[in-house]
Amino acid sequence: MSYTVGQVAGFAGVTVRTLHHYDDIGLLVPGERSHAGHRRYNDADLERLQQILFYRELGFPLEEVAALLDDPDTDPRAHLRRQHELLTTRIEKLQKMVTAVEHAMEARTMGINLTPEERFEVFGDKDPEQYREEAETRWGNTEAYAESQRRAATYTKEDWKRIQAEVDEWQERYTALMAAGEQPSGEAAMDLAEEHRQHVSRYYFDIPYEMHRCFAEMYVSDERFKAYYDAMRPGLAEHLREAILANADRHTS
């Protein structure tokens, strides 16, 4: 099969003018012409165009691309191997840049003067930005949210490590409680629910029982929060919801 210049431009995401230019400089000369003299590209031409675009994406000038592709001693598979190596290296470099930017964003958001390395050490593979948009949308204009921002801005690296250690330890105890078959309305589960409430009150903002009830419903109704808790143990979000509600009932009834 052969294809028109317009079809090839559509396949490759380039302009017709670019293909005309490649033809003019001898970089990609169509293998066929129609009776009317119009360019027609075959499968070999498309393969060469793919190689050209790979090298161009990697920053090679057109003259160097032509020299590489026209080297009679280079196997086509060697081009793919070279491009794979170059692309892999580039991806790794870009990923490091993305990570560095994300860590800088985290530090600025939390109001902590930490290096990206320190932020990574504190949070590990957890993303403190995960629920920020949700929190701002729901509570951005509340005193509770403002208080959480004020408190967070004062915390040091060691503070955040201690807070995260408490969270990890609570999670371990809650998953163990579920594994043991403890019911959400049981005293042990309600005690852990109360610890959950006190943790938020201690480090972020005061959370009365009615607000804690709202949080409990959100942990189940919002897929993001549900996924966070269920990742600790399947069904934990629902179990915690019931425990929080039961705990609120025993303290307010």
C-alpha cells in the first residue's frame, strides 16, 4: 500500500510542509509518485519517518539524523536499540526533575523549610497533596482549615516524622483489630476511633464528634478516601466509619 502526503501527515502528527521539507533536503524521499506526480509513501518510508521523528524528539539536528539513517554499516535494529537507550535515559532524567518539583511543592504547601531530600524522607511514598484540593473545596473558608494551616506551618522535620510514626502505628493496630474479628461497635474499635479523632485535634484542628461523624461518612462515600483506607485492609473504610459513629454515640448520648 501507499499513502498520500496528507495521510502520512495525519498518521505521524506532522505538517505536510514538514514532509515536503524532508523530501526537499533528501531526508525522506517518497518511494513512489502518482501518475500526476504527487508524493506516495510506502511502508518503508513510514518506517524511516518513524526513525526520523524518534531522533528529532531526542534533539538530534536533521543533518545528524540523515547521517545516522544513511550509514550503510548500521543495522535498522541498532537504531531502535540506540533510541531505546536514549529515551530511557531521558525518561529517567525527566522523572527525577518531576520528583524534585513535586517535593518542592510539598514543602511549600506544608509551610516547612525542608530540602526535597528531607521531604522524601518524611513522607516516603505517600503523597501529602492527595486530598488537598478536596480539603480546600470543602473547608477552605473554615476556621478549622485555617487552624490546620497555621499549625502545619510550625512543624519541623522531626515533628512530621513523629506524626507519621503515630499514623503508621495506629494503622497497624487497626488492621490487627480487624484481623482479630473485632466489631466496629466493640470497645477496642471505638477506642481507636477516638484516637483517630484526638490525633486530628492534636496536630491539625479541634474536631468535635459531629464533625468526626461527617469525616466518617466521607471516608466511605468519597472513592479517594475509601481507597486510602481500604489499601490498609479491604473493608477498613467501612469498619472505621461504623467505629467512629459508635464512638461519637457513646460520647454524646
